[in-house]
Amino acid sequence: MTESTDFAKRLEALLEERGMTQLELAARVGVTRAAMSRYVSGDREPRFVTLVRIAEELDVRVEDLISSAGDPVQTALRIVARTPLTDEEKAQFRKVLDEGDIE
């Protein structure tokens, strides 16, 4: 991923709105400055657990951070794919997404 993603754009905008630096958010979330820089530049997407921490620190919902322009299910699956879940847990996650039972 080389171009800035919707996630990256939203993350950058939220940091600016809150007057928070990448370094400050990285420290609060528990990732390196380099990792946060990659998230903001769109070079990388965080694991799901990190995405949840970012949302909590920025006081937004996870859904507010992931793409609405593309297919949000595919975005969520891409993020979850990097998360250490069993194949069964990933299958359950996909089932929930496909059925639209997200509250």
C-alpha cells in the first residue's frame, strides 16, 4: 500500500483535530513512532487490537476509522487478517460481517 488510504487520512485528520502528535498517540497506544508513522502515511494498517486502541485514544468508534468509500467488510477483513486469530475465529468474524450483525 503506497497511496494514502481512507484510514490514513482519517487518522491524520483526527490527530490534527485533537492537537495530538503521532509520537503521543503511539505512546498511548503502545506502538513505535515508526509504526504510527506508517499508519498515518498509509504504508501499513494496524492489527485489529491496535485499531481498537487507536479508536479509544481518539475517542471515536472503530467504524469511524475504517473506509466507507470502499468495501468496509474487505477493509475490516484486511485488518483482521493481520491479527493473530485462529482460522475458526477469523471464519466467525467473516460470518458476522457477511450477515451484517454488527452493532
